[in-house]
Amino acid sequence: MGPVATQLCRRKPLDSIVADAEGTAHDGPRLERTMGLGRLTLLGISSVLGTGIFFVLGTSVPTAGPGVVLSFVIAGVVAALAALCYVELAGAIPVAGSTYSYAYASLGEGIAYLVAWCLVLEYGVAVSTVAVSWGQYLNQVSDAVFGVTLPDAISQPPGTGGLVNIPAIVVVIACTALLARGTRESILVNSILVCVKLAVLVMFVVVAFTAFDADRFTHFAPHGLGGITAAASAVFFSYVGFDAVSTAGEEVRNPRRTIPLGLLLTLFVVTALYILVAVSGIGAQPEGAFARQEAAGDAVLAEILTTVTGSGKAALILSAGAVVSIFSVVLVTLYGQTRILFSMARDGLVPQVFRRVDRKRHTPAANSWIVGVAVAALAGFVPLQELADLTSLGTLIAFVAVAAAVMVLRRIAPDAPRPFRVPLYPVVPILTAVSCAYLAYQLPGLTWTLFLAWLTVATVLYLAFGRRRSALREENAAVESGAEPESESAAESAAAVAD
């Protein structure tokens, strides 16, 4: 095996990963453990429960018919299989790196680096595509309440009537400022916001069931099983983000127990709510509502509420809920992305600025601002309509890596502490990988082309920077030479502490 191949395959030992996270390996910057199970679960729900459910029915029902309920079930089952794999790994490796750290301990540095860039793609594109719609919902609310709206040129996404999306930039920068201020404050605000949007969706379900008509389910699958599975790939976007729970590994009390429980509770609550919204919405839909929504892009849930209640007030509440939902999703998704980059910087694979922690606030403030400004620019100036599927693809590939990590770690570290174990091993990890690969296969060819181009860029960055600056490479070289590892990364780490 050549030197490059050796570098690609080198693994970071489990005890080293945990020691870095706990601050016992060196005097590097540390995050503060402030979250319990309740707030961690709300963080996970907030990340998953975004605007997807507010419009995904309108785009998926024409494809699957009322069978879109099964599409949500299929997507939920795939997410649940992946969640079981996350549960085992989160208990064994309770650190901030999430899938990246799991892959580093099992699949090797090169694969871990590519997985990390899949996560950067997942979080970056997801938060941008969510942020761009904030202005639209904000206009709906301000028009209904004040009779005032922002001009399309500064409130619509670029490419669909807008020149620069000012509200998208504002919401990203506001969330960035909150994250830089402190994790405790950010999680408190998020907990309040997620309770609001849960209440709004529960209101929709209750109101919609008052007009429920079982005849709406008569033609259950007009396009057959193919339509249902195709819609499952699309609605999977609504499940993206639950893995953000595992990025909080270094800011959670008792992480080996709290993170696995937070993952399971997040997915259970979200799946149950999605199915209730789908069933009640289809049962109460006005004639042709979903076809109109697909053509016009209007919020179909708001139309259902207006028809059922005969008033626009309920729809106004739903739009206000979407405004709140977008803010909380942006907040949590930015949080997850900064923690991935924090772990990568600690390993020397990205510049050390991403791991500098503010002494007073215990947050990676510089990291937060770099990510926030980049995402704000993407959301404000770049047309993103064709990129939403990239989020799903990046997530599905990361889930395949998680399933593989479970099986590899069972072989190379059989005695590692595992408070939770995947049931029916190895069936569940294999089913996870196969089902995720199948949903990924259903995505359009353009999505795959863009994704492969992204991975090509990531590979070049790794070969040019990551593999040469890797902290693990320097540690291994020091061990072989019998000297203490002393590197530029270590010097920069000391500077990070001083900051």
C-alpha cells in the first residue's frame, strides 16, 4: 500500500477521539456542557421540523396521490434504521463530530473527510434553501396584519423574481449572532420557538380533522408503487436534520445516554406528526388544492385551513408558524455545521480558526461568523431551486457511511462501551445502507452530477491541505520517531486557548 493510500485509510483511535472531546488529551479549547435530554430533543425536533411539511404535500401528492402517507412512512422507516445506527455510535463516540467522527474511527481519514463534506453540503444547502423562503412567509404575515409587503426584488429568491434576498440574509445573520453569543441562550430561544411551531402544526391537525372525508383516499395510489417510492425520495427532505442531535456530543450532560435517547425521541415525535398532518390534510383538502399548489407554489396547508374555517385567521397563524419554524431551523442547522467544522479543525483537516473557543461564552465564535456569512451570501445571492435534492443526497450518503461504521467498529473495537446496540445486527445496518442507496438512486441525474462535482472539489482540498496538516499524521510520525509531536496545529491550538 502506497503512502497516499496509507494516509487515506488511517483511523483515529476511539480513546483518542473521546480524550480530545473531554479535554484530557491536551489543553485545547473546550465547549461547555449545558444541555439535558429535554432541550436536546427540542433541538433535534427543531432541526427536522422545518418548512418542508408546510409545502411538501403540495409537491408530493400529485406524484403519489393519497398514498403519500405511505411515502412518509417509507421515508420515516429509512430514517429510523439510520437512527438506530446513530444511537449505537453516539453512545460509543459521544463527540461533536457526528458522522465525521464515526467514519474517522472506522472507515479511515479519507472517507471521513468526504463524509464531512457531505455533511457540510447537507447543512449548508439545507439552511440556505430554508432561509430563502423566510421572506415569502414574512410577506404573507405582514400583508395580512399591516397591509405592507417587501418588493419582490429584495424578498424573493434569486432567479424567481428576486435580485437579492434581504430577509434570507437577515435571518441567517441574526441566528449567527445568537449562536456566537452563547449555546445556552441559543438553545433556550430554540426551545421556545420549537414549542410554538409544534403548537401550530397540532392546531392544523385538529382543525383539518373536523372536515375529514374518507372518500379523499378512494384513489389511493393513482401512479402505483413507483409514484409512492418516488415521492418517498422527495419527502425524505422533511426528515433531514435529525443527525444534528449527535453534533451536540460535547455540549450535553451524560452524552452516552442523552444523545441516543434524544435521537430516538426526535424521530418518533416528528414521524408521528408528519403522518398526522398528511392524513388530516388529504382528508380535508379542497378539490384540486394539491394540483394548484404544485403549479403556483402557494402553501396548501394554509388553503386547507382557510376552506375549513371560512376565515383567513387560521392560515395567518400557520404562516406565522412558518416564520418561526424557519428561524429555528436556520439556528439549529448553523449550530450543527459549526460543530462539524470544529471537530475537523481539532483534527487538523481544516484551518484552526474553526476551533477557537471564546473563553467567556464557550462558543466557537469565529467559526460561527465564517459559516454564517458564507450561508447568508449563498441564500441571498444564489438561485437554489435546483439544489434542494442535494441536501437529501448528501444525507443519504452520510447514512450509508454510518451503517458501514457500525459494522466496521463491531469488528475492530468489539469491546468499546456501547450503552445502546443496534438490534438484529447485522440486518439493520445492511437494510439501512441498502434502503438509503435505493432512495439516493431515485434522485435526478442532475443532482448526482452536482454531488460528484462537490466530492471532486472535496478530494482536491483533502489532498492539497487535509492529509498534510492532519494531527493524526503528525502524532503517528512522532510515535515512529520517538519524539513528542510538535506541529503548527499544536501551536495554533495554544493560540486558540489564549483567545
